[in-house]
Amino acid sequence: MASVLAVITATVVGLMVGVEFSVAFVINPIMLRLPAAASLMGRAEGGRMLGRAMPFWYVGSLILTAALTAVAWGTPAATSALIAGVLLAISVIMSIVLLVPINNRSTTWTPENHPDDWKEQQQRWDRLHYARVAIIVAAFVLVLVAATTFQL
């Protein structure tokens, strides 16, 4: 059962990291290069779509990592899992406090109705997102370390 939990946790966290990495380094750079109207519409739709899914994915990843920590407690894997969980908790807090407010505003913007500083707000979101991606990549690596160490 512990092996299954380790695989599920690594898979869920890994897929989340892949989506967020893609948003940071593929999708949003493309959106910034589009004409303003297309960029606004694309980012708004992406924000709505991912804004519905990502809270469950982030919290689910955190819960799975906490469960992996509990199951691995007393083994060398527990430290890696615990630190991964702390990093994922930081990413959740960072999302709620810093990124979600910008995302919620941007999902309402249209080519006809947006603030003058829309591009600066999007770039601020992107910078914060880069930091969040670095945090969740580190958490993912630690989940993998915990999963493989626990299996030994």
C-alpha cells in the first residue's frame, strides 16, 4: 500500500509541476507575444480553466504528500517527504495570497474592458508564478527522493 501511495503522490505532484511549468515557459510567453485582444482573451480563458482545477490539484498534492510523510515516518524518506510538504504548503499560501487575486481580476478582462496596466499585472503574475514553479519543482524532486528512498 505504501508503494502505491508513493507512486500516486509522485504522479499527481509531477503532473501538476508539468502543467505549471508549461504555463510558465510555453503558454504565457506565447500569450504575451499575441496582439493585445488575443492575449487578454487567452489569458482570461486560461485563468478561468486552470483557476477551477488547480486549487484541488494543489491541495490534493499537499494531502498526498502529508500522507506519504505519515506512512514514511521513522524512515529516511520522512525528511524528504516532510520538506516537500512544507514547500507545497508554501506554494498554496503563495497562490492564495499573491497569485489568485491577480488571476481573479484577469479572468474578467476583455479587449474592450481592461485596466491600463493589464500587461504589467500579467507580468507580475508571471514573475510570482516562476517563483512558485521553482518551489513546486523542488517539492516534486523531494517527493521523488522520498518515494525512492522509502522503497529501498
